[in-house]
Amino acid sequence: LAYFVCQSRFADNTQPGTDHFSHTSPDHAHPGSAQPGSDHFSNEKSGRTPVEAKPPPKSVAVLPFVNMSSDPEQEYFSDGITEEIINALVKIPGLSVPARTSVFGFKGHQGDVRNIGGQLGVAHVLEGSIRSQGNQVRITAQLIKVDDGFHLWSETFDRKLDNIFVVQEEIASAIATVLTGELGLGIITVPNKTQNMQAYDSYLKGRALLHKRGPDNLDQAIEFFNRTTELDPEFAPAWAAMALTYSVMELDNEVVTKALVSAKHALSLDPENVDALDALASVLRESWQWAEAESYFDQAMIIDPQSSELLEDYAEFLGGVGRLDEYLAVAEKGYTIDPLLGPLADSYTWALMAQGQFGKAIAVIEQWNRSMNPDDILAFWHEPYWKMIPLMASGDNAGTIEMVSMLGSEYMASPTRDAIIDLLKRPKNLQARESLRTIINTDKMSGYDTDVYMATFVLLHAGDVDFVIDRVIAHAQAYKAGNLEPLWSPSYASFRQHPRFEEYLELLNLPGYWDKTGWPEMCRRKDNGRIECQ
């Protein structure tokens, strides 16, 4: 059931799009221009700040290294090494490095490196290639100035695979020396090495599948991580990656237990492993153990406050507990770092809507969609579908109808679309209301169904609060897990004021958390002990 659904936090659907991070073109203006259903947002500014003309001088984007091996199946290896180099460079103080999601949007690029660097907002680009055969690997890398295309540094590494971590460190050290002017920074850029190359190969294969997402890929990723930990039980990143994989699966008691066990084992090997802290905190958040989740998020944020995945997960936590100002600040920071990360853009739009900034939310949706390859956009992030929510929340039924009318059968079933249109046109249309109730009642209360998700919002928008809250409470009782970001949207005001909302909050374990940490602006405990929310 998808009333409050846990979005994929590590989805890798970043193929080259139409115009990464560019200023909005006349044909794709922000909601202030003549966009369907957006006329009343004309005075609001766009949700993103355009890339500055002069990027930070100590900034570098690592473009995906090209797989030069004869076997195309070795792509996972070149992608994995690229990600490892990014992770190494991020550890260098004062160096600005775009996130993996953003740079992988340019995988297989044919354009001018200088143009790509400009779009990514960096002063330098690192590109290269990898060729591996047996136990031998050749890595070439070159650092290029974006403004004039000048090659500041280049190197070819012919090494045995056993020395792959040394190569990663040498590349990171060379970039640090060129860009910061400092030698011997004394920073361990590639911690947690393994001496077992079979284990490392299995780890990279698992990471590739984790990024691809989908149930089958995640199951296979777990198999590779299990293989990795069998070959090298002390390799903390594999245990952490396993925890991350479990944390983005559909959660049940067994999956939650496995996620917690693998995350805690990773931390026993490496107490500062951010992936493990993030996975542990996220699973605790999704199972509504708020204080415990916050503790691990706090630890992770101290170690790596620039991680876009961590910022997305922490934003979900802040949104769940109703700390709306912090929610917006963290989501906005993450979106600035990594605007192509779909779940992060999703959190940012919910945070904006919670503050009533519907026009900016629509601007984010439009920018994200136009930065992506349409073939790689999941149904619930398809622009017309996604925009229905802020349009409804703002009271723009006409704009919402225009969006839903644009949805083909691949995004919404015709009966659902027709019922939504009828109910938005005539909120007292009992036949349309009953049709949407039937769609929701036939759902199995698990998974993600775009029809059920939107039918729920439309029924709530039309005032069918009793039905919606009954279903939401039944879901909470059955699954005891879920994402609560939509809860504080203005469209949920009637939901929060319903007599059963206090019962729902108790199921979520929120009043006990608030009693200890302070109550949010939206809710308060009255003198008689009862809870009142706006």
C-alpha cells in the first residue's frame, strides 16, 4: 500500500538527459510561465539556483571511466572504480566533488568535456578508462581544466589487480596535489581495503546491482555481498552495502532484522562507516524507532555531512517527525549537491509543499524531469503524475485535471483516470468516489501501485477523510513501517484534524518521541493529555 511509501534511496536511473542543470529554457519555463495549471504561481521563483558562472576553483567532477575491456560485462568494474575514486576525493578537505548520481548522468557522453564541466558547475573534470584482463589492469586518467580544456595532469597505471587500491589512492593524491597545492595531506582516502580480489570483484558486482534497483537486482546484490563476506569476513564495506540493500527492499520483520544485523556487524568492523550508519538509521526510521534512528543519523552527519544519500535519508527522518524547517533545509542542501537523485528531489518537493511553496515544488519536478532520460523515469516521478500532488494541494483542480488527462495507460489505468477526473470536477460525485474506494480496497496493502497512491490523495482532497484514515491505520497496524513525509503537507490538514489521528500518531510512536525531544509546531499535547494537530 502506498499511502506513505518508502522511495528508492539509491536508484540509479541517471542516463544523459536533455539539459543537465541548465537554466530553464523558454519552452520549459518554471511555473510562472504558461504551464498547464500553474498560472497562479507566476510570482514564485524557480526552486533551483542556476549554476554560477565561476565554479569553485577547487572542484572536480569524476566522469564515469570508460570500460576498454573486450568484455562488455566488465562495465560493473569500471563503474565501481569510478565510484571508489569519487569516494576517495570526497574525503579531501576543501575539494568540491559532485555526487555519483550527477556525474553518471553523463555516462557514455560524446560532448565537449568543457561543456559538461560547465553544466556540473566544476572547474575541473577527471576522465579516464579502464582495461582489465586476468590479474592485470590498466587505468588511464587525465585532469582537465574546464575553462580552456588544458590538461593539468595525466597518468597511465599498469598494475596487478592486487594493487587496485594503491592506484585509487595515487589518483586521489595526484588530484589533491594539483588542486590544493598540498602534498602529504595525511588523509586515508581509501580505507577498509581487502586483500582478496575475488571478494572485491564480488563487492563491485553487488554495488552495481544495488544501484540498478528492482527486486531481482537487489536479491542478486545480496548474493554477491554474501559471497564477498564469505571470502573476506573483515571487509566492512560489503557488510554495509548489504545493510543498504536490505534497507531499500520492501520491509518486513525478516528484512529489518537482516538489515540491522549486517549494519551493526559493519560498524563493529568500522565504527565510522557512513553507509552502515545510514542503513541502520533508515531502517529504524522506517520502523518508527525515532530516538534510536536520530542517534545514528547524528553520528553519520558528523562524519559525512555532504553525502547526498545520507542527506536524503535524514531529510525523510526530519519530515517524519514534523521538524519542517530543518526538513526543508536538509532536503534543499542535498538537492543542491545532487539534483539528479530522484528520491532526494522527491523529498525536496514534499519539504517545499509542507511549507506551502507549491510553485517551487513544481519547478523542482520540471527541472528534474528535463534533466533525465524519459526512458529512465519511474512512473511516480513522471512529470504530469508527480505534478498532480502540488497542484491538488494548492487547490488547482483544473491544473490537476489537465495533468491526469495527459497520463497514458502505462502510468495510470483508464478507470482510475476517469474516476479521478470525474471526482475533481464534481467532488460530491458518489459514483466516482466509490470507484476510487474500490481501487484502493482491492490493493494488497503492500508494494507500490501508482493508481492506489493517487486515488488516496484524490479521495482525501475530495474530503473522504474517514475512509482514508481507516485504511491508513489498518496499514500501520499490519506493517508497522512506512515513510511519513506526506503527513505534514497542507493537503493532509483534514487528516491531521480527524478524531482518529491521535490513534494513528500513537501507532507511529511519535508522541513518546515528542514528549522527550519537544513537540513540533503542527501538534501539541493539551493539559488533559489529549493531542491536537493543525
